[in-house]
Amino acid sequence: MSVPSSVLRIKFLRESSRANPPSVATPGSAGLDLRADIEPETLTIAPGQRAAVPTGIAIEIETPGLAGFVYSRSGLGAKHGLTVAQGVGVIDPDYRGEIIVWLLNTSGEPKTISRHERIAQLILAPVVRPILTPVEELGDTRRGSGGFGHSGTV
């Protein structure tokens, strides 16, 4: 599978992050795995608690129209209950600070992560800035204003 590429400038904020840079797990992976760059060697997150986990990197997205999105790693979330706390983190193209991943422990037991462990994935995706146009009425659709469960599917 051919995946489009874009230049992503990366600044390593600590030598430990330079030795363990973000990487893709397979040639077809959509995201770069972000790693915990923590001191001391481990961090334990209690059930229901959140923790800010530094990655030791800052980035500059060179392609106009792209932004970075930080997603949970499916295995870490599904198997161990550690997810990105806010659902998805957004890295605006003009942000130059360290990428910090907020992890939430959704399990019923304390979870420990280790330095350089893969904790989240970074995906670059296009962003469209809407032009807000005030109107008195919106166009009609079959669904209308029906909310959850109103699309006719279960």
C-alpha cells in the first residue's frame, strides 16, 4: 500500500527521545507511535485518573492544510484501559511546544507505563476551516433534526 508522505520536522527535546523516536510499526501503519519520555523510569496511573505524559519531542508540520491528531493506541486502550484522556488530541500546525499526551486509566486497577513505551499515535490529516454563513433556515433532509437512533439503523 502506498501512503502519501509529508515532511514533519521534529525537534528532540532530550537525548532519550532522540534514541527512541516516533516510528511506524509496519509499512502500512497510519500513525507514528509516540513514546513516553518520562523520569523516573515508570509512571503509575490510578484507576479513573489522568496523567500528563511527555514525549520529548516538538514538531513542525510543513505541509499547509494539515494538522496533527493524537489517538489512543488500540491495544493499550482495549487491552489495558489506557486511552487518550480527551478522546483525540489536536496538534495545531502553529504549535511548537512539547507534545504531551494525557492518558486516562479507564480500567479498575493501577496501570504502569515505562519510559519509551508506545503510548499513543500521531496522525497527520487535512483540516478544512469552515466559512460561517448565518442563515434563517437550513436545507431539508429526510432525517431532519432526528438525533441518535433516528437514522433508521440500529
